[in-house]
Amino acid sequence: MSLLELKDITRKYKLGQVQVTALGGVSLSIENGEYVSIMGPSGSGKSTLLNIIGCLDLPSTGTYKLGGKHVESLKDSQLADIRNQQIGFVFQQFHLLPNLTAQENVELPLIYKGVWGKERGKKAKEALESVGLGDRVSHLPFQMSGGEQQRVAISRAIVSDPSLILADEPTGALDSRSSQNIMEIFQRLNKELGITIVQVTHEKEVALYGKKIYHLRDGAIENIEIIQ
Ligand SMILES: Nc1ncnc2c1ncn2[C@@H]1O[C@H](COP(=O)(O)OP(=O)(O)OP(=O)(O)O)[C@@H](O)[C@H]1O
Ligand SMILES: [Mg+2]
């Protein structure tokens, strides 16, 4: 059974009299343990697609099955549970809370999950250590480089043991050395922990870490490139 299966997904926005079709009928399946990339010009629907996969947004039409469940029939609270328990998100701009230390940022999803006491701190520290930030736990975001902040964001994404990581241009704000470092972490999470990864990127070098590249154009899959 596929981890996720999208069939004829559309997403339309109404702006006054004008209708914008962000996705015009996308079908794709992703298996457990796959590492896939999504590429395409600006405005082609990449973030829209990733947000639907991440249950942050619902399609206008079409069906989406995640782990065998029909997402469109779930309540908001059930969607929130899926996001908290099964999915880790990584964004271009890190989205760390500026007044919290690295460790406190990483602890946030555990608070939502109801993990308390020493266990929470221990898990957050382990996640930070796993990305080479064991000596940055007390730093605030502004006291870290972009690459380090993104590693904190990855720690936050993996701390609750998700089966799926969704990353929207995770290296878009980083220099090439930090980008490579982030991609090596993703590769390790995929290979060693079997976490499924779906990443959106503009950079071919980054896309090539995936085993499959979906090329989007005008809200549709133009072609699928298989990486040997
Ligand atoms: N909330 C919204 N309301 C109206 N139109 C929207 C909304 N969000 C996205 N769109 C439109 O949908 C289309 C796809 O947007 P999307 O953000 O998915 O593109 P993208 O491929 O991620 O682009 P980029 O590479 O610039 O991030 C665009 O034409 C955009 O203007
Ligand atoms: Mg985008």
C-alpha cells in the first residue's frame, strides 16, 4: 500500500471574479521510504501541492489517501493529529520562534504531543545532537547561522518520529556548503531511519538527492524523472 495517493487533485482560488487554478488535476503515489523531489517554475503549484500533502490545505476536488485514510473526510482535529504525529515540516525561512532557544524550539512539537518532564528535554537534545548541534542547545535563533537554524528546524521536524518529512525549498536561503550539509542529513534520515521525504526545490543538485523528480508546470505534472 502506498503511503500517500493523490488522484485528480485540483486546487482553485477565487479572487474576486477571477479564478486561479493552482493545481489542475494532479495524480501521484508515494511509497513508504521513498525520497522524491518536486521542481518547477515559480507559480507552478509546488507549495500548493506540498501543503495538500501535508494536510495544511484541502483540495478543491479529487481524492487524497494518506496511510489508507481519506484525508478529505477527516475533521480539522484529526488533520491536526496527523500533522503532529506523522509529518515533519521544514520551510525555507526556518520558522523558528525567535525568543526560544534551539532546545525550546525543538521541544514545541513534544509539548503538543503531551510529552513532559525530563523525557522532553532529553529527546530534544538527542534530536539536536543527531544533526551536529549538541553544543548549540542554548542558542537563540539570531545567534546561529542560517545552516544551523535549518538544522534546528530539522530537529524540530524529526523529534516526534514522523514517517514523512515535507520540505519546501529547505536550502533556498542557504549557501552551497550548508545546503549540502542539509541534504546529507535528509539522505541519512531517509536511508537509516526510512523516513519518506518529499522536497520542493529550484536547485537541480538538491533535487538529485531524491530518487524521482516530479516536474510541475502550470499546476500539472509535466514529467517524472527517475534518478538512477
Ligand atoms: N492563497 C492564494 N490565493 C490565490 N492564489 C493563490 C494562493 N496561493 C497560491 N496561489 C496561486 O497559485 C499558483 C501556485 O502557487 P504556489 O505557491 O503553489 O507556487 P510555487 O510553485 O510554490 O511557486 P514558488 O516557486 O514561487 O514558491 C500561483 O499562481 C499563485 O499565485
Ligand atoms: Mg512555493
